[in-house]
Amino acid sequence: MRGPHNLKHTFGRRLRAVGVPYETRQVLLGHRNGDVTTHYSGAELQELIDAAEKVVSEKSRAYAYKKPALRLLRRAVNR
């Protein structure tokens, strides 16, 4: 993906990552339609990994699960 849309995705995702409220992101991105704002400010990979780790760590206390998939994702993010 190149051009202004790539910049818009980056800006929208960074706004979300630092906790900017949805309505504020919508105004800053210049969207009237909320679906478009959601498209341009989707979750970052690290945010998804963190959410999955929360679930796995809660389960791992009871079931002693290992997290190999999350380790692979973390490696991909840190490259």
C-alpha cells in the first residue's frame, strides 16, 4: 500500500494506539462514516498480541498452557 492512504492508516492506528477516543479519531481523519474510521484505525499487531496474551495468561494459571504462537508473533513484530 502506498501513497496518502498508507499515511492515513498509519496516522489512524497511531492515534488509536495512544488512546485517542474514537470520535476524535473520526474528526482528525475527516470521516463522516464510522465504518471508514474503523477501517483506517484498526488494531496494531502488538495490540492484538497483548490482548491474546491476557487471555492466555489467565488460562495458563489454571491449565499451564504454553504460548508458542504468541512467541512467533512477537518475534515477527520485533524484527
